[in-house]
Amino acid sequence: MEDIPFWAQLLALFTLLLVSAFFSIAETSMMALNRYRLGHLVNKGKAGAKLAADLLGQTEKLLGTILLGNNVVNTALTAIVTSLAISQFGNNDTTIVVATTIVALLIIVFCEITPKVIGATYPERIALPASYALRVLMRLFAPAVWLVNLLVGRLLALMRVQTGGEAARLSAEELRTIVLESGGFIPQKHRSILLNLFDLEHITVDDVMTPRQRVEALNIATDEATIRQQLATCYHNKLPVHEGDLNRLVGVLHVRRALALLSRESFEVEELRELLTEPYFVPSGTPVFTQLQFFQDNRKRLALVVDEYGEVLGMVTLEDIIEEIIGEFTTTAPGGGQDLQWSEEGEISLDGSAPLRQLNRRLGTRFPLEGPRTLTGLLLEALQELPEGCVSVRFGDVAVEVVQIQDRTIRSVRLRRLAPAGGAPSVS
């Protein structure tokens, strides 16, 4: 290289540094591309996205081209720097050591770390334009890359390494993590709905149903005046109808169908029976997502949840499931939690049958959901017995105080916010 002018060697050195940096930044940006984001850009017709996707579909050829080019350039860099050092300072061990050190520093700083950090930071901005140059280089290096890949393939076969495995797929939990980490890319409300959809696989109708004690039902075993009063003041459009005990369900009444009967001076119970439709029962423990499909397949909006003995445990509606996905509606049944908010003193009085999921969602509490589903059940699990008087149990930063006990069950409780605390429930 003695015949080459000094300035030309410096220019070649600078050019090779740029080429080596290009290979490094192109490799990192291509590998850092989000495949799902890239697929979206391809569908939108983004310039370079389709080409980048095609190149990533030939990973062995792409990496072979980049690594082959990078190593050739780095070898040329070493030769030029060594030649410059010898020509200026003489051919001795010290010169060679210093030249080697300088080459290593140049490659590490300017050709490896810096461009790779930039490529990992802005993969989309760099990879899409770089894909045009990479396609040209892949065609130029095709024979050499083919030969190298052939040798690599034989070596991997000797080592019994299997290549070309199944493409990685995202699990539900991984998708959930992506949504949680989406930050400002997805509005808070949309992110909440997506997370609730993932949760549908893990909850059952028992978690979202209206408990038996709070089901608004019509008892046709009562007198006509009572039936008229209940039909005139009921909140729901559809009512389960029973005869005496709730377990003796005789049908479901569409309240609008009974308006004609209410306009008359009197009517017979049998006339009301003729307006009933068959009740729809679902077993306890049915997954909510499965129940949503059942509602769609059977064109139903209301179902009674029963246990293995046929006892009615509660009622679940299509609205209950929708609320689990998108949140509470602005209108709720009387006593159903429309005023579910803390007072200025940080207290609130509730029915003992209040669902824990609803309280966590509306009040921001953190009651455990793995076991009991109501406040009464949670208190009985913590106390291991029915309390004989007022007692208070602390769950984290909320104190639950028993206010009223009637008919061997906790009817009324009071919640009070306390200073944050952890650990197991404490009784006082």
C-alpha cells in the first residue's frame, strides 16, 4: 500500500468506518423491529415496510450478508491502520501493538457500540430506509453468502442443532403485558377494556351475578294488589317469577307484556302465567366468556345461576357481563350502588351482600377475590363464625365493621378507610 497516497488511505479509512457502522446499525435496527408493528406498516403501505418484512423473512441470508460485509470491512480497516502506522513510525512491535489498539477502539466506539445503540433506539426510522441498500448487497453477496450458509448448515447438522423452529407466538399473558406497557399509545379507557377482556377467561358467572338476596323477582303466590304494586314499581324490564320460594321458578316475565293486565280492574294469576317464558338456567362455575357465547347462541339476556342441587344462587344478565368489560353503566337499580362512593369522612354503609368485585371497581378497595364473593362471605371467612355483636375486621387499609345481624346473616356493614397497612386481616 506504499504506492497509495496518504490522503487516499485516510479517505479509505473514513469510508470503511462509515460502511462498518452502517452494517452494525442496519443489523441492530432490523433485528429490533417489532414484527407486529411492521405488519401494520405493511398493511398501511408504508415505504420500505414490505421490503423490510421480506428481508426478515430470509433471516439467514440477511444476517449472512451483514456479517460477511462487516467482517470484510473490519479486516480492511485493520490492514489500512496497520499500514499507516508502519509507514509513519516504522515496522516494530510497539507500532503494531499501538495500531491494533487504535483499530480496536475505532471499531468498538464508532462501528459497534454507537451505531448499535442508535439502531436499537430508532429501529423503524433506520431499518426501513436501510432495507433498500441491504437488498442490493444481498444480491451482490449471494454466492458468497450461499457458500458460508452451506458450511454453517453442515456444522449445525454435525452438532445436531435444529433450525427453522416454529415462529414465536404471543400468549394471552404476554398480550396483557403489552397492553399494560402501552403507556400513552392506547387511551386509558380502551386499555381498561382490553385488560377486562383478558380477565373474562379467569372469572365465572358467580363473580358477576346478582346474589340471590338481591334478585328482584315476582312472587305470584301473593294477592293481586301486591303483584300490581311490584309490577308498577319494579326497575327491571324482565323479572324471574316464582311461586312462594325462589327455587320454585315458574318462568320469566317481560314486564311490558303485563301492562295490558295492569290497565284492567282485575286479572287472574293464570292470565299472568300465560305471559311467562321458560326460565334459563346455567350451572355455577360457568366461565363468563363461555356464558357470553351462550347468551349469543340462545338469544337470551338473563339466566338463573344454580348449584348442583338446583338451588338458585343468583341471577346473571348480559348487562352484568358487559359491565365487567366496559365498566359500570350510568344507571343502576335502586340500592345497586348508584351512590357507591366514600363520604367526606372516608366511610360508607353497605349491604352485607355487596359483591367484592364491584367494591374494588367502584371504591378502589383491594379485597381478595380468590375466595368469597361478598362482604358477608369475606367477614365469615375471616371470623370463622357468625359474630354475636358489632365487630371490626381490617383488610389492608380498609376496616369493615359489622353493623346489623339478622336471620343468621350479616345484613349491614360500614367501611372505613385507614392508613395503609399490609398483612393478614386483623380483628377488633
